[in-house]
Amino acid sequence: MQQHEWATLLLLAQYVQNSWPSSATKQVPFNTLVGYTPLAHQPMHASNIPSTQERIEKIKASRSTALEALMKSQEQQEGTNSKFDSFSVGNKV
């Protein structure tokens, strides 16, 4: 692999990033969005695919858990001392 061929690795980099748990939700983005983490290498044989309703329920549960984690994270941020000073009309910033 040559330095100028970096673009060929973008799909792999995207896959790897979406396979890591988020620090805010503690979930893998793939699981939150589609309900499972796809394989990097897709096999050519038949697989055991769950029903659509099972997949929808799994996605809903994953998104609900992620939303709860985000809300908890926001509540924790609200309780911290912020270094932000609010501005009013006329303030020189």
C-alpha cells in the first residue's frame, strides 16, 4: 500500500469506527442504527436471518437504551460547573 492510496481504506476505517462502542451511549453505532454489527467479510453462504419483527424490536430496544444513556449524560453535564459566561446585548466579546 502506497501513501497516495489511502482512499481505498476509507470503507474499512468507517467500518472499524462504527464497530466501536460510543463513549456516550456505551453501544456500537451499528447496533443502534440497524440492530446488529455486520461482518467485515460477508460470507457467500445462506444464513439464519431473524424475522423482521424481531429485528424491529431489537432496534427499538437498542435505540431506547442509547437515548437513556444520552439523557443521563446530558443531566450529568448540566450539573457540572461550566466555564461559559452568558452574553447580553451590548457586551463586547
